Amino acid sequence: MPVLVVHDENDEAVEVEWASRLVAAHGQRARLVTTRSFGHRRILGSPRVSAEVAAFVAAGAGLEAGATVR
């Protein structure tokens, strides 16, 4: 099962090292997406993060990014 880890380098609640450890623990099936300046709570407001999460979910569902599901 693929794993997507999203972390902001300025997160004051969780150190970026923990995101790296999580990715390392899951090996090649894990991917780390990092951002800057969003912190712990605003990270989902990042357009890049939204696009990465949507593409990850779409790929897991066997869809292309941007596909419409009815």
C-alpha cells in the first residue's frame, strides 16, 4: 500500500525528522512532500499539497488526476 507523507519544514508541533523516519520505515512505497511557511495547521491550504493529495488518492483509485467520479 502506498504512503504519502506531507510535512511543513516550519511545523512547530512535529519535527521534520519524524516525517523522514516515517518515510524511511515504509521504504520505496512511501513518498514525502515538504512545504515551507505553512506550519502545522495551514499545510492543507497549500495548493501544491492539495494537488499532491488529489493525485495520490486518484492513483490509488485507479483514476487519472483531475478525473470526475460520478
